[in-house]
Amino acid sequence: GLPVPEIEKRIEYAVSQLHIEELLGRSLFQLSGGEKQKIACASVAAACSEIIVLDEPSSNLDIYAIEDLKEILSKWKQQGKTIIIAEHRLHFLRNLADRMIVMDKGEIVKELNQREILKLSVEDTGRMGIRPLRMEELHCTGDRGDSRKHDISLNGISYHYPGTKKGIQIDRIAVGEGAVVAVIGHNGAGKSTFAKCLCGLEKKCRGNLCINEKCYRSKERLRNCYLVMQDVNHQLFTESVLDEVLLSLNEDDREEHQKEEAAKEILRDMDLLEYAQAHPMALSGGQKQRCAIASAMASGRKIILFDEPTSGLDYRHMNQVAANLRKLGEMGKTVFVITHDLELIMKCCTDILHLENGTVEEFYPLNQQNEAHIQAFSGMGRKPETKEE
């Protein structure tokens, strides 16, 4: 083991590098996904190893935490450490990586040096099937946030974390059927708690959800909402992927063979049909995520919430999730998607709900006039005035 003074020195170093002082006294079970990821990164930093291997270190991190991660990676590099990173979100590595290895089905298909990495455009990375390195080149296509009728509203939503005065306080927001709303905010802003309150999972949450002027309290909201959790392991229950999707079709009136065909069609859309008979827990992280999304699509609920649905997903499957979120909107579903993924937002979201400290910071339509606003939040530019519709 290490001497106590050395342990304390390393902890102090890791805590200061990742700015997690306010997390030290809290239970891990009360942290958000992004806050847990910060703790994991700090644990690696405290080990002070010469060779460091990181698997999706930016997963669930907000822009501030990613900047902290970049800073510590840069310091490790200056110290001569060897760093190997398996990652799909690449933009924060653009000026750090000396070498990039692109793999497909267990084989190296391309290798690039630092100069070649810096030359890659969004079009280049798209052709290679990887995420972009230049986030400033991302744009939304068309004016998606429009003046449609606001059929769904949240009113007087209030919830406090046990033993604290902190929580969620939302007076009113209203969206239309078919909206795909990006719920953004920094780690610990209350995004996941908002999702649980919206779908009725937090029993002590006050307020109501109104759909076409009919209002529902907590218990009733469960029948109208479906939540795909940040950690999908908590909601995969059956012995096969096919059964997982069929579970969401239990209340469907169709014949059993028709349900099975419908389930297989959804699995085909999610690139999971070949795993139909596989156990959900035998899937990779990204495949589990897609399995949970498939179940949500099959549920038939009016409101579907996704908590970081592209966490751990590659370029192709991120595009697939974006297409399915758009499809849900086109089907008349109202979708709330908690995400730090700017690329996903630009590809499919119609509106932006920005939460900080449990309250609504901003709520605006995503269109070409307002795209600079979300880019500024993601660290890509200066924050402009929001154009309301």
C-alpha cells in the first residue's frame, strides 16, 4: 500500500483537477450519471499510472466536465504518460490525439497521425463512419421548432430531494404533440429528476401533466409515459431481446403472431434482429441501449423520455437513434430526450428545454435562427439573443 500522506496528496490532486470538491461528501447513489463519471475519472487520476486506458471517459459529461477532462489529459501527456482512449465522442480529442486507430468488427481499418486527424472535416468523418471532430460545423436542417398547437403542458411541478431544500420547481411549460424536446443542463442540474417527475416515478412530486386539456397526477402519468433510463440495466428483465420488446406490447389487442412480427420489425429498425434470442444482459452497452429504445417504441405511450440515449453509441447507431426519435415525433409521440450530445440534438430535436438548479433557464424552438444558442451552450461560440416564435 501507499503511505497515508501520499494517498491524501493524490486525492487532493485528483479532486482539484476535476473540480469535484462539492461531490466528496455525497453518496454515490445520489449522484447523476455525469457526476459518477467525474468520480470514475478522478479515481483514474489518483492512481498515477504510467499507462492509462480510458473507456468512453466523456460519457454523460457536460461541456465543463469535458474541459476538465481535456485539461487532465493534456497534463498526463506532458508528464510522458501513455494514454489509450476508446471513445465515440471525438471532438475534445482533436488537438490532443497523436494517433487515431479506427476499428470495425475487431479489425483496424484505418490509422491516422496527428496531422491527418487535424485535417478531418465533418464530411470526412461521416464517410469513415465516426463522430465529428469539428462540432462548430454542425447545423440543424430547416426550421423544426414551429408554432404548432401546444397540446401537452406541465404545471406546478415541484419536488425536493430528501433532507434538502434542493429539487425541481417548474411553474409551466407547454409543447405540441410530435415535439422532440432536448433537455439540456450541466451535470447535477436536475434533468434525470425532471424525467422521473414527469412520468410519475417520484411519488412525492407535486403538480400535474395535461394532455389535450385532461390532467393527470403522478400515478396516472405512469400510464401515459415511458422512460428509457440512463442505466438501462435497471429495466431489462426478460430472457431474450425479443421478449423484452414483446413485454411492451402486452396491452396490444393484436394476435400473438402479429405482435411478434411487430416486435421483429422494431428490432430490425434498431439493428437488433440477429440478437432476437440473445439474453439482454449478454449485449454490449450500446446494444442494451438500443434494446431499451426498441421497448419504448413498442410501448404505445403518448410521451416517451430518453435519458442519454446515445451514451456509448457510435456514429451509425447515433444516426439510427436520431432517425427513430424523429419517427416517434412523426407518429405524434411527444419525446423528451436528456442529452449532452450536440450532434443528436442538431439531427432530430425541435425544441430546447434548458434546466439549471432544478428550474427552467430557457425554453425555445430549435431552428436556424436559434442554433447558435445551443452551440454556445455546448462551448462552440458566444451566446446570442434567443429568437422566440
